[in-house]
Amino acid sequence: MRDHRSTSSLRKLLKLVSGAPALAARISAVGSAAVVVSLVVGTAIAVHGQTTLNGKLQTQLERLFPTATEFSPKQQTPPHYKAYATTPSGERTLLGVAFWTTELEPLERGYDGPIKILVGMNMNGVLTGVVVAEHHEPYGYFSIDKKQFAVQFVDKSIRDPFTVGADVDAVSRASISIASATRAIRNSARRVARQLLLPPESSSTAK
């Protein structure tokens, strides 16, 4: 009886061993295919940016470009989104670009860390608006969170001075927050303009 069980076990072991190369080959093939798919998808995302926009970001972009009918996935160098309008004839027109200040000016800090702002700009270097999305400023609720702060940047040219107390309203007890947010908007907008909007001979005026 013991010999019979031993023989049966030996046969199962031999069968398993004999099938191992084929099993290994199948596993290897599946693994290789997964790697290829992963590389293709990763490359596509790296080249063309993220594939979809989440609902919150879509809403924020629509605030900056109310007449836009379409927004691109995130583009690179510099990081930005494109806003398009479609004419009745089906022609697509580029309205402008939107970008995060924290991606263009990552070292800019307010009183308590970075102030994340989404900025919209048309193809003439004029701001279409700003959305203050995230921050930890202790006095933000009566300064950069207020509607008046964002409104003053609408139709503002990148060639304006962006000076707090002059063409940008100052707020008592929140001077650090206001100054940091203003610098982030100005510097990121000018950086994007130099790379995407302005011809080489005009870029020196937007520094």
C-alpha cells in the first residue's frame, strides 16, 4: 500500500516537473505583455499628460474660461492646460492656457506654506482670472479667500507691475499671504508667457 502511494506521488511530481517549463513560459509571456502595456500607457501619459480631467478641476477651468467648450489634458514644459472654443462651423480656437502656480513656482511660500492657485491667461498675456484652490494661511479667510482678491486679477496684463499697495490691494495683517500669492501669480504667468505665448523679441519685456 505504501509503495502504491509512493509511486502515485512520484508520478504527480514528475508530471508537475515536466509541465514546469511550459507553465514558466506562459507566466513569462503574460508578464512580458503586462510590462509592454504598462510601458506604452506610461509613455503616452508622459508625452501627452494626464488622460482625463477630474470634475473639480473641470469646474475650476470653466470659471477661468466660461466660453470654453473643451480643455486639453495637462501638457508639459511648462505644465499647463489649453482652453478651446468651438465655432458653429466646427472650427476649434485656442482661447488661452491655465496653470498651477505651485507647479511653476514651487519654492514660493506664504506665511504657512505654498498657496495653490490656478491661473488662466489668454493668448495675449492677459489674465482671465485666478482660483485660490488650497492654502494654510491663518488670515486667508479675510484676504486671499475673499472674492475681491481674485477679481482684481481679471484682465490684468503680465506686463503690469503686480505691486501690493499699488495695482494689487493690500490687506492689513495678511501682507505676507497677499505678497506671496501675488508673486506666485505674476512669476508663473510670465514664465508661461515666455515659453508659450510671446515671440522671442518680446520675451525680455515679460521678466
